Amino acid sequence: MRIDQLAINSVSTRQSSMEEALAAYAAAGFRNVEFPIPQITDWMGESRSPADFQALLDSFGLRCIGGFECGIAAFAPPDEQVANFAILADRARLLQKLGGTALVVGTDGPSGPEDDPLGVLAEAFSRLAATIADTAVTLCIEFNWSPIVKSLRTAVEIARRSGAPNVGVLFDTAHYHCTPSKFDQINAASVPLIKHVHINDMRDKPGELSNCNADRVLPGQGCLDLKAILAALEGFGYDGFYSIELFNDDLWATPVEEASRLLYDSLLPFCD
């Protein structure tokens, strides 16, 4: 992991304003930021544009690398699916204007028996991907943000079956710990489809007893062998961003300037 690959997911901190958060991230050393997209749209409101948000990022020497908002409604009725696809396509185009390349997406699941649910999801991702093919944005499937996509292997299978070059996988170390994902699934077949990584550590609890959000801790403070995971990802060719993403009450209660420093500094021991 290199310094230029480090990023912060802005859900990791609590702040009074976007400006306060960005100032803290930049002061801590971050140059790359991933956003919950509603944070961006709320800041823009009725009177600001994506260009205004880009100018704000530029003023702090930061760049947007991606974001997330909702899952794909592959099993929804047609009218709901059309509306859902329109939202996701709109978010992809917003990220494009900001230079972001990763739109993290969860999935829904079938309401009843389904012969090939992964095929349904793959087809839906393929159709959505076609609508944003003119952007540089990749749809990144987050396993465990779904009632049925519960492992790296499953997410990789959906991305592969979609046949779309702009459909990939988000690898999150917390979800890796809490799901049936196995270390040997980080391999030559899966890693080329991993387009984005969320990095965090986990309290020393069995995966099946862990809360994939609340049990996250700073890298180096938990039970995950992050050095081995990073070595496997990079050994099979991953060269993208590592976005630290924590849902930690202690960090949220810490002033954003200090929290940002703690987040950044926790990543440095894992850098080359």
C-alpha cells in the first residue's frame, strides 16, 4: 500500500460542516476522499453545482474518488426498477463530474423462490452498466450489503457474469471477516474484478458474532491480518485506492481534526 493510495470515507468522522471535514482531512494528510453521495447533494442544495463542490475540494487539495448511496433493485417491480436505475445512473454522472470512478452499490434479493438469483443480479448490473458506459465510473458490488450476496466469491461471480467491464467488486475487510469469504478467494481470478477497497480492522471476535459496522476499529488495533490481506491483493495486481471506513462511536465523538489524524496515522504502518 502506498501513500498515494490512501483515502478516507467521510462516514468515518462527525463534523459540523463539509468545510470543517475537508480541512481536517487535508491537514491529516489525506488527498483522496470517498463520500456518501447525500453529503454532496445536501451541500449543493438548491443553489450550488458539482463545479462548486469541485472548487471546494480543490481549495483543500483533495479529490473525490467515489461514493455510494443505495443498492440496485434487481428484483423490484418494473416501475420501481426504472426509478432505481435512474437514481444510480444520476449518481454515477455526478461522480464523473467530480472525477470519481467508483460507485459502491448493494443489492436487493428475491421475495420468493428464484431459480438463478445471481443471474438476475448479473443481468441487472449489465443493463445498468450499459447506461453509464460513457462515464469512467465502475459499479462496485459490495458483498454483505445484500440479503443474498454474502461473500467475495458471490460478488465476483455476479461481476463476471455481467460481462460488463464497468462492473466490479468492492472488497471490504470488515465484510470479509464477517462473511463466508475465505483467504484463498483472494486470487488471480477474483482480484482483477476488485475495483475498490474499504480498509478497517475488527475487534477480536468470531466473524459470525461480529457486527460488521459497530465492531470496526482502527487498522492495527484488531484481529485482522491486514498485512497478509494487502499482500494477497497486491500480489494479484490490485493497484487502486484503500479507503478507510469506520463506524466507530469513539471516533465519532472525537473532534474531526483529531479523528482524521488517528485515521491517517493508523494506515501508515501498512504503507511501503
